[in-house]
Amino acid sequence: MIPSPAATFNLKFSFGCEILNKEMKKRFLIYNIDAFGYFESLLIAAVTTIFGIRFYLDLTGYPQIGGGGLHIAHMLWGGLLMLLCIVMLLTFLNRPLLHFASIMGGIGFGAFIDELGKFITSDNNYFFEPTFAIIYIIFILLFILYRFFEKRHKLSVNEYLSNAFELTRQAATEGIDPQVKDRALDLLKKCDASNIVVKHLYNILRDMPSETAVHRGFLTKIKQSINAFYSRIMRKEWFTRGIVIFFVIFSLFNLWRAIDVVSLYFKLQDFSLSFIDLGKFISSIISSIIVVFGILIFQRSHAKAYNFFKFGLLFSLFVTQFFDFYSNQLLASRIFIFYILILFVLNTVVDQENVKISINNHA
């Protein structure tokens, strides 16, 4: 009896698992090529949580959960979410779970660190003014250090191979995705072609059946639908023009805010800017300059320009919005939510642009 293509694939894949496990058993730490994306989601979820908690408490008059002398601080809920995140990562192998866990962990960390003021003051002062600045310094340092590590870390051949294997395993468990397949093949090109594991994994990917009976989850279907939607509209000239126009407006808006901050001091002939106003001025200028770089190189490389747009937006989210929130919580919260929505769109655009580059490389 001749085995079906799917059965042959599963047999080869199982054999490949045994070979790779033997190859990688001496490696303690293996870098995940998607790690920065997960870390970025964690930071965004944490910052969003802090804004959301502060905004909610301000609207509701700072209610307390508990009674009879007891108060269940939201720091405890944050710790519970981080614990659940750890349990999920220790229990399940699904690769998409990493993204969900990064968001859950970020929400938990945001709820936890939001009460920092209570633990650095002798009177447990939640409203201790420097707390917000300390929290944001922590976030900025985390982002810079992680980014520095990511840029400096050179992936080894074994790490390329291990990531290619993980993408293949994802395809085997979630269904065959041409984008995942192409990405895995790109990683294998950076491996040692004479390595038996590389050869075997390449054969697995080459012989992958076009269809499998693997069930695709609801979230996977939503993600694929969104990607398909963006794949269609990204071919439209009006879409790319719209992105550029938005970030031109974004850059001008930040410049206007910087000018608006200092104009009042010029009128008063008083140039001793407060910490908040100085932060608004500098951060607005920086985020505007970052976006301008993206606009200038857009014609040469859409992918690089989108990354500049994304970095400028992230800088505004992590830094500028802190100073805005300090001055006007209601307005800053609305702008923050709008920027988060734009970031989701931009992340999808960046992913699609990377897929297009991958396809062109294979052509």
C-alpha cells in the first residue's frame, strides 16, 4: 500500500525531529528570530494597560476592590496574569501562543509596575509624581537594551536551522502556509548546505503537500483573512500614497506641537521650560525627524521606509505620549488608542512587504 503524501510528510518530519534534537541538544540558548516582535507586543500591551488603568481610575473616582479594611491592589492581578502567562508557556507548544502570551504578560507587567509609587515611598503614595517618569524610563531602557542586543546578536548557523525547523513544525501543526514555507527556505539558505539536517529539512519543505487536514483555529483564520485583505489593498496605489500622506501629517503635527510648546515661553520671555514641556518639545522633534527619514527613502525602499515610520510611531507611543498623558489624560488616551490602531495596520503592512521581498528573492 502506497502511503499518502501527508503520511509521507509526517514520517519525514518525525525523523527530522529526532535528527535536529540530537544536533541541538548541546545548545542551551537558541535565539528566536521573532523575539523582538513578541517583546514589542509586550511593551505596547504594558503601556496600554497603564494608560487604561489610570484613565479608568480617574473616571470612576479610584474605587477599591475589597472591604472591611482589605484592598486588592491591581498589582496582584498583574502578578496573576504574569503567572498565567508563564504556566501557558510551560504547558503548551503552539508557536502562535507566544504572541498571545507576550500580550498577556505585557498586560500583567503593566498592572504590576503601575503601582510602583506605593513601593518607593514611605507613605505608599500611588500618586507620587516622579513615578510615571520612572516607569517610562524603565520602558525606554528595556526597549533600547533589547534593540541593542537584537542588532548586535549574530545568528549562528544552528540558530538559523532551529528557527527553520520551528517554522516547519508550525506548518505541520497549523496547516501549510506558503509564506511560512518561503520564510523557512530563506533561513535554510543561510545554513550549511552539507549538513544532513539542512538537507533533510529542505526535502521536507520541498515535498510538503499543498493541502493538509490540519484544523486551523479561529484566530489563525482571522489573521489569514487580515493578511489576505492587506495583500489586496497594498497593490493599490492609493493605499501606499495614503500611508505616506498620513505620516507627512504625523510629522507636521509633531513639529507643530514642538513649536506650540516653545511659543508660549517666547511670548512670556521665559525660557525655563518645565520638565514636561521640555520632554514634549524634544520627543516631538525626534519622532518627526525619524518619520522624515522614512518619507525621504520611500521611493528607494518601501520596506525600510515603513520601518522608519514604525520606529517613529513607537517613539511617540513610548515617550511623547508619556508627557501628553501627564498633562491631559483624556486627550492623550484618545491619541494613544488611535496610534495603537495605526501601529496594528503598519505591522501588517511591514509583514506583507517582507513577504513580497521573500517572494522576489525566490523568483
